Amino acid sequence: MKNQAKYTLVFLPFLLLLLAPAVVAQNTTYTDYYTAINKAQQLAAEQQNKRATQAYNSAFETAFPFPDDIIDAIKLNGKLNNKAEVEQLLKLLVLSGYKKDNEIAVYLEEDQQYFKHRRDTYLAIPEYQDELDTIYPLHRQAYLKNVDFAKDQYLSMFKSHEFLITYTRKYANATANQSQGEYLQNTLWSSTKDLFLNLYHAGQDISRQQTDTWNDDLFLNCLIHSAQTPTYKKEEYQTFLFDMVKLGNLSPYQYATIIDDVERRLGNPQRYGTITDPVAFDGNIEKYRNTPKQISSIQDIKKVDERRKAIFLPPLWVSAKKFGFKLPEGYTF
């Protein structure tokens, strides 16, 4: 009964949100957008950069773009020395919800303490940091004017929930009573999954547009971590996540990463090829980021591109080329 009482107190504020008036969710599909993005990525992999930039432009005209896709387009236009296009894309990047820095949960081992840390997000395009700093305040303000803060308020609560999830993960690994820690962890993750599903089934507006939350690492990590109770409402939750892809709230690659992680946790090979292993790793974490990676084993690898196409991803060789990954054994194209 004591554990039950704690559970009720923690989640009551979230459950009260479900009583708010439902808003009709967006029903625009992103098929044309994803088709154009995949074409752009394949052209870039084939080093047809000019045609690739044109495909990116076509994609951005069809739907509210993802910041990561705009960054890819900026890189290509930079290679082609298209300064005017880069300038316009940088503006579009800020107007798509891109943040100069992002909040993540950090654990200090020596202090046994968690805190929230803000990190720069310039890693992908460091050469444009000064230009972004110049244009960011004005366009960021314009973006925030379109944010529905009532909607963003209940979505942003999941960011605080992610902080709690991260703390609980550490507690589950460190506590002397491991079974109790694991129970708390699984209860928290399962409940988070329930909260997402309840909002969705209630017709609550949880779309990416008019929110400042969907591009936040803590919110996306909450989606990822809530999937890590792999046997609890697995099919229902994955259907919800794929609906988020079709509505343009979650990118196909983000979705594939979540599904591959779930399969790994169930002891299965991945489905889409987003998980990699170091080709040669000597245990030095500092070197890990720059260590060559090979895509890990994939179930029924001959059908991987067919599965990827079904969730709006390009062929595996395109992503391998983009990220510099070595293709897995048995893959042909």
C-alpha cells in the first residue's frame, strides 16, 4: 500500500491533464516530405550535391521541416558555396524550433548527484556558430510567437519526468536491493508509456508544431526511455510512435532507433540498422566518438531495405554513407 500511495502522488498531476479539453490533432501526412528527404539523402550519398539541395528545397516546401534535415541541407549548400541559400536555411533552422543549446540530465559520480546541464548544439555546423548567434534572437522570438504555451506546458512536463527516469535508472543500478530498484524503474517507465498513450487516445494535441518541446533532448529521451519496458504494451506503443512519424512529430530515424533498441533489449537483432558497434575499441571512452563504427547485426538482413522503406527511411547503404558507418556482413544493394 505504501508503494501504491507514492505512485498515486507522483502521477496524479499528469493524470489531471487528461481532463483538459481535447484538441483535434493535426492530420497532415508527411509522405511527400519523407520521399523528398530520402531522395536528397540518396543523391548526396551519390555525390550529386546540387540535385540533392534541390530535393531538400522540395521537401521544405511540403511540410514543417525537421531541424536535422535543414542542417543536412546547410552542409550541402556550404560545400557548393551557396552563401545565399545557407543564409536562408539558417533562418529556417531557427524558425523550425532549433535551439542553440539543449538541456540534458548529467550525473556526477563523485557527488552521487544529478543536475540539469545545458550543452551547445553547434556540433553539426560549428562553422556557422557566429552567424547563428547573430540571427538567433530575432528569429527565435518569431518562432516563440507561434508556440501554443498551453499545449507546450503539459508536453514539457515530460522533460521533468525524463529527469526522474534518469535518476531512477541510476538508483536501480546502485541500490543494494536490486529487485526493488528494478521494480521502481519498470513502474516509472511503464507509467510514462501510459501517460503518452492516454494523451494520444484522448485526442489531446501533442503535435510537434506550435510547441517548443518536441526538439528538446529531454522530451525525446522520455519517448525513448518509456519504450524500454519492451514487453509492456509493446505493439500499442509502437503503433503510437509510428503514428507520430506519419504526422511529422517524430522522424523516421528517431522511430527506427527506438524500435532497434527495444529489439536489442529483447535479445533480438535490430530491425532497421541504427545500432552500431566499434570496429576496434580499446576501452578508452574519450576515443570512442571517433572510433570507426560498423552497423550491428540485423534480422533477416535481405529485407532490411524493404522494412526501412515501409517507415519512410532510405536504403541502409545511404545512411551508412551519410554517417560513415561500415555496412554489416550479408548486406547487398
